[in-house]
Amino acid sequence: MTIQDFIPKAYTTVVESGSVTWESPSNIALVKYWGKKEHQIPANPSISFTLSGCKTKTTLSYSKKETSDDFSFDVFLDGEHKDSFKPKIETFFKRVEVYVPFVKDYHFKIETENTFPHSSGIASSASGMSALALCLMSIEMKLSDVIQSPSTPLRTGSTERVFNDDYFNQKASFLARLGSGSACRSIEGDIVGWGLHKDITGSSDLYGVKYPFEVHESFKNYQDTILLVDKGEKQVSSTVGHGLMHNHPFAEQRFDQAHKNLSMLINVFKEGNLDEFIKIVESEALTLHAMMMTSLPYFILMKPNTLEIINKIWAYRETSDSKLCFTLDAGANVHLLYPEKETEKVLEFIKNELVAHCQNGHYICDQIGFGARLIIN
Ligand code: PMV
């Protein structure tokens, strides 16, 4: 697929108004995306577990306007006007306009809610932008005279393009990427890769692809418990963060390392080698933070409690045969990843040793999930 494939031909149907609802999850990267080129093209490939419980539900209501000269929309979070979201959504609409040209034809009401608390330090951009992108795709499907749900492979009638699940998901992921890079990994599950990689069939810089190879039983229902160390606003925005990789002294080595780690993960997934999994995932998390500490300007996004937790995880592994490991986002919270069969023991360990390092003792239990869901069409 190329960018041209996502530019639609003239729409065949007129739709005056309607409403669509999608629910889309967050995801947690194992190999991290950090650094981008123009147009949200990643500097290196990444791979993530799609989450299950941490998600955004978005209803997009649309009604045809008299003129198509500008964007027109209102945003609500949990039923309340949220004007602070408008600039990001306006930027998104500007970026996607060429691919979904109907965005200027309608007035939109965007109603959104997250299952996780807004001030939890968990970014809602991946789940939020993917949910919005999926809503736009449902509208495009209606305008293209395709009425069935996207789970039914269909032809638009065009001899050139098949408007089936694959196209729907790829274009939704493509649009989501233009909202927030990592959002393109939230459309499907349970493991999604994004960014061209020589060993991953079908991989692309333009959209996320469901991991195409064998995955060992050990990764089934893999758990992710998110320890909320710092619920404050992000200290470094994503845009600024990715920008730090321009002229970064270690950028090329880092991008190269991401490619190598992804290659190694393929075998790890196949063989269920959890010791190797731990090494790759923890090294990726620390490298992400090392990149931030060695850029100009430099940042430390970990908090003392982040380090306390990491040290306790390492001590726990020393004294048990546990395969518990951690990963980090661009913030202080810690994601604990572990096999389902360890759930009881790990939760006990969290309660006894780690809760003390969480802000207000808060943590969120989640697990690997299977992607976005159409709620109402
Ligand atoms: O999608 P963005 O632009 O918010 O960037 C996300 C970057 C990390 O979360 C730090 C890593 C990743 O791959 O998700």
C-alpha cells in the first residue's frame, strides 16, 4: 500500500447525518518508537501489546453543513465541553483531510470517554486518536455505499479497490498515525508492529500490522499491571520528545538497535523464551529514558519511586523463578508485564511491596487485548 491508495475516489452516496461509536484500546510498546521524520513517519520500527481494559469510547455524530470551507466540531469528554482538545483535533483533521475529504462537509460532535482516569499519567492519545480514526472510516464506508459492518469482506463495486477488513483496518491505522504515531498500533491486537522491518512481512511505515508470525502459548493473556507513580501532566510532550532525536548523538545506534531487537523478538515470540523477552523489553524501556537523559535539552522522566519499583522487581526475580518484567512509557509510571499463570503471586507482590511506591496506592490491572470494537453504526 502507498499513500495514494488511501486517497478516495469521489464518494457515491449522499448521507445527511448520522452517528457512529467505536471503542479503541491503548497499547504498550515493547520495542519503542522514539524519533520521527516528517508526516509522522517513524525513525525506527516498533512493536506493542494491544491492551484490553484501558480504552476510549468515542461517538462521532455528523450533520451536513451548508458550506465546506472550514472544519466545524465540538468536543466533549465525559459529557462536558473540552475545548482544550480542539487544537489537537484540528491538526488531525488538517492532516487527514486529503484522505477523508468529507471532514469539511459536516459539523461533528465528538463525545469521548476513557475507562482510565484522565489524570493518571496514562496517555489517551493512542486510544483516543484510533477511536476517532475508526469513526471516520465508518463514515467513509457509508459514503462509499458499503453498508455492512467491516467484519464482512465486501467490494465497493469499484474494480480497483477492495473495501474489506484489511483495507478498513489499514486506512484506520494510517489515519490514526497522523493523529498520534503510536495510535496506529491500537486498531488490532494482540501484537502489532509499525514501521518497515526487513523480517516482518507486510510491515509499513504508514500503518500498523497485526504481528504475522507464530506466538508461543506463554504470551497468551499476558498481563500488564500499570503502577501509577506520577499522575501529573506529561513533563515532555510527545512532539518535543520525538524532536529530541534530531541531531541526537546516539540516534543512529538507537535506530539500529530497535531493528535488531525486533529481529530477536521474532524468535522469542516463537519459542516463548521469557528470559530473552525480559532482556529486550527492559533494555528498550531503559534505552528510551537514556535517550531522553542524553539529548539536548535533557530530561529525567523517572521518579525516585520508578527506580524503587525497578529495583524491587529485580530483587523479586532473584529470589523466585518469576518472569515478571517492566517497561516504561515517556513518563514515571511502570508497566509490569507477566504471564497469566503468575497473576496471583504478582498481585500479592504488588500489594506487599510496590503499592507503597504508587501515588495514592493506585494501579490498574490490564492484559493483552484484541483491538478496537464497533459499538454502534
Ligand atoms: O504516539 P506518540 O507520539 O505519543 O509517541 C509514543 C512514544 C512512546 O510511547 C514513548 C513509545 C511507543 O512506541 O509507544
